[in-house]
Amino acid sequence: MPNSSKDHSFVFQIGDLFRLLRATFDAEDGPDVTRAQAKMLIAVWRTPGINQQALAQRLDIATMSVCRQIDTLEERGMLERRASQTDRRVKCLYVTEKTAPIISSVMDHIHEVSEMYLAPLSGEERSTLLNLLDRIITDASNRKAGGKQ
């Protein structure tokens, strides 16, 4: 069994990095939305017309939790539900014009935190890291979609 004080396991490293990133993102002055709401708004902004079930799957959270968040964001005028053109029972989600400054603020905040954490790396190292992470994420997503976990 490896010495835990020297264990540089990928899983532990990514977990530690995620914890630090989350704490920094939450501590810095950012947009007037929670991290969960920001993730939801960005997902809908990137995929206009996504339905609630697909959004829940994309964010890996329960459909009821998504429903509650959507209700809150809809009440604030940031998201709107529209009936699907192919199935009127399905509600598709869209960000509103009111959301544009919030999306911009969230993205600026994400870029600031990213720059802070990537600062020790050269441009080439950043590119290599981001490309490798993309490959790992794509492979993990493909395995999950194929039922292998």
C-alpha cells in the first residue's frame, strides 16, 4: 500500500483541485447566482432548447432538483420554458435577455479563477494540460454513455 502522504493519485489530485477551485470560485466576488444556478444557466446558454431531463442528465443531478432550480431562475426572469415544437408535453429551456450580463459575469469569473490556477504554467504547458483533460473527459463520457463505469 502506498504511503498516503506521498500518494499522487490522479483521483486525489483532481479531487483536491476541484475542492480548491470551488472554494475560490465561491469566495471571490462573483455574479448574483449560486454556483449551481451558474452551471445551469451556462448549460442552457450553451444548448438553447435543451429539455429539463437532458439538462438533469448533463449536470448529473436529480430531475426534481433541476425543476426547483428552473422554477427559481424562471421567477427571477433568467430562464424561460417553452413547449417543444415536436412534443408539447416537453418543455424546452432558454436563457432570457436579462441573463446576458449574468452569463458574461459568470464567464469572466470563470476565466479569472482559471487564470489564477493556471498562472504557474507556461502557454505550452497550459495547452498540453487542457488537451489532456479534454481527452480524459471525452473518454470518461464515452465510457459512461456505453454503460461502463
